[in-house]
Amino acid sequence: MKFIADHPAPRVIFGIGALDQLADEVKRAGIHRAVVVSTPDRRFVDDVTRRLGGLSSGVYANAVMHVPVETARAARSYVRELGADGCVAIGGGSSIGLAKAIALEIEIPIVAIPTTYAGSEMTSIYGLSDAGVKRTGRDRRVLPRTVLYDPALTLPLPPRVAGPSGMNALAHCVEALYAQDANPVITLVAAEGIRALSRSLPEVVDNAANLEARTDALYGAWLGGTALGAVGMAIHHKLCHTLGGSFNLPHAEVHSVILPHAAAFNREAASAAMRTAAAALGTSDAAGGLFDLAVRIGAPTSLKAIGMPEDGLDRAATLATTNPYYNPRPVDYAGVRTLLDNAFHGRRP
């Protein structure tokens, strides 16, 4: 057995009431003038600002999907004008992604408060969209200093959002199992994440007020984010970034649709990983089990249903195979085009 494990990770405060420690954690990160970053709905912003008190210097509530470069530039200008020395990001991947885009250039610390299951808060991965192309990278400057996981903050998340968001977290776990730099610790983390999410998401969708299930799902999302931050991803994430950035499709919903088909694509080439995933899902086949779970929780299962134009499939396959990247099965245009066709029509793998 040989492996290299290099797992940079934020400090994590997990549990109901974790938000109560916000001001202390902001001070611990060395922040004296924090900008609160959120989406335009500003949910929780007033509460966060109140808790920060004199540590708050302003609010930037213009975060949107896929972090357009124009939004990132405007946010950086705002931070510089205020003389802020840190970000408090509240929300899902859009808010946290924008805070990362700020930190990438200005090099200020981030305290993240996730309210979905996106997982970005646990990683040094950033993404920026420009002219219809989304580019991602890794840089430890964007890794949050502290993440506050408070399950109570996920209660307003409606089932139609919670389901796809949970599938997004599952995708991090599944791809970590066959990552090029996989290691025994992250394999255990990923398998446990799959178990936690697959058992909790149906209850979250069926009984939105079940805080115990919400806690279990957030636990699974933390594990997924940990796996995402520790090892490289492969065809699933490549396709999702291509489809989201180039066709402006909703991020979590794309993950929900593509994941079963990516698992099927790698079924033979990563057979041991797929057996681990299937066992964690409690099924005999990972790809079919992931598709069935998406159906069970009401998450989308076809690209057509989330706005993908059929005449864009050729372009998407070309974009996803232009630059080589690691995947257990060699990535070729014909294979990816078939995968996308199956995903477009929502066929069960």
C-alpha cells in the first residue's frame, strides 16, 4: 500500500447553536472589519450582522451562481473601499464561492456559514465564470479559516432545494472513492458520507421540520466537503462545471442529474470504488442506486428538465474532452456524448 495524504482543512464548529460562536470565531481568525457576503435574498444577513456587532463593516449581497468574473471584481472593489480585513460568507456555494474569489486576490480570511449541502466551505477549490466558460483551481489562500455548521440554519431549505443539494454532496463522496490521489482515510470519510446522506435525505424531504435528519444530512455534507477538499475529482465534476458554466444550468441540479451516469461510466474501470459506494447506499449497483435515490427525494434526473438545450450536447461533449484530466476510464468524445444523451433523457443507468 502506498499513498500520500495532504489534507488542509478549516477549523469546524458543528452542532445546533454553532452560530452563537460567530463573533468569537471571527476574532480568532484575526478579523476586525468583516464584510458579510450573501446572495440577494439576504437570508440570515441581519442576524449575522447583529451577532458581529462592531466587527461588521458592510454587506455585499450580490453573490450568484458560478461566480461571474464581473461579480468578483465588483466585490473586491467593495472590500477594498471599506478597508475590510475578512469575509463572513453565509449561504450556499454561491456566497462561499464569491468570498473565495475575493480572498484569492486580496488574501483575507474567510469564516464560512453554510446553509446548504454544497461542501465548498471545506475546500481550497475556487471557480470563476467568464464568457461562458467556468474555470476552477485550488489555492490555499481561499480555504476558510473556520466553518460554522448549524443544522438549524438548514431548516428553511425547501425539499426541492435540499434534494439536489444533497446529491451534490453525494457526488463529492462518490468521486473521492476513485480519485487519483485517494487514500484510506478519505475512502472511509467518503463511504460514511454516502451512508449519512442516503439515510437522511429522504427524511429531510418527507419531513422538512425534522432537525435530527437535517443534522445527519449536514454531517454527511461536511464529510463530502472534506473528501472534496482532500483529493482530486474526475469526470463527474468536470461535466458539471462544463454544463453549469457554459449553459448556466443550476449547480446542484446538474450534479443530481449527472452523478448516476458518471458512476455508470466508471462502473467497470473503478469497480472496487463502485462496490464501496453501492454498499454504503445499501444497493447492489451504485449507478442505479444513485438514480433511484434522486427519484425518491424528488431531485431532477434529466438535463432536459433543468433547461439544457439538446443542440448543446455536442458542444458540451467537446468542451468536456478538450483538455485531458484524470478519470479511471479514459475520457473520449463518444463515451461522454453517450453519457450526456442518457442524462439528457433521464434514462436509468
